[in-house]
Amino acid sequence: DVKDITNFADRAIKLVAEYSYFTDSSSQVTVLKSLFEASADVTKPTVASTVPASGATGVEGAAGTPKRPVVSITFSEKMDSSSLSTTNIIIFKDGDTVATPVITGSPVISADGKTVSFTPTSDLLAGTLYNVIVKKEVRDVAGNTMVTDHTFSFRTKV
């Protein structure tokens, strides 16, 4: 009885039973069975860090695009990239509503799957407070969502 074991990412796997195998004089395998058990990942992801840091001031982008700072969010574990979109991560100017996000487009996911970065598609206003909401609907690779929304703010360079 073979079970699908392709979705064991980030789960603890332990050997719970093992049977030896042996062959008879005709070299036929008589018994070979190992039983593994995977413990379910039930750990909820959290936001481990952000760039810019919450409350940062004087934020600007790289040379050549100083009014388009990259916003990066690092999570506590590998995330489901399909949940890391501008639907679940919203960046907007203070005083505006979440219905008017500033950053649109495709996120860039790090190789380890823990960090997502967004670059504004247009210049941010100088000396302006921007709010970021990471909605609790973002998921890790096991399908766990965050407990609550995570919010932070930063102010662009004057």
C-alpha cells in the first residue's frame, strides 16, 4: 500500500516501523517494508522582519530610482508563493484606504521562499507616510495562515 509522500515539505518525518528484507534461493524478495510517519505542520507563520523597518523615516529607493523603495517582508517559514500577492500584501498612502494600493504588479520571492519583495510601479511621494498590511490570509507551504494581520508603516525621504 503506497501512499503519496510528495507533500512533506517542512514536516518532521520519523521512522516508526521497519521490516528487514531477505531473499530466498531464487533471489526473490520476501519482505521489505518501512513505515514512516509525518507530523503535520501546524505552526502559523509570522512576519519576522520588514524592510523598511516599521517606523522608518527617510526611506528611499536605490540610485536611479530614489522614489521607488523596495518593500520586503520576511516570514518565519517558507511561504506559499501563490498567497504572496498585492491582494494579501497592501501598501497604501496614509489617509487613503486599502482600496487604493500604491504597489501593484508581481512580487519577487526569495530562493528560500521566506521573503517577498515589491517595488512600486510609480514614484512615491516625498515625506509621506505609507502603511503596509500583510493580511492574515498569507499561507505557509503547509497551508497555515497567520493568526492576525501584520501592519507597519514607513515615511519616505523629504
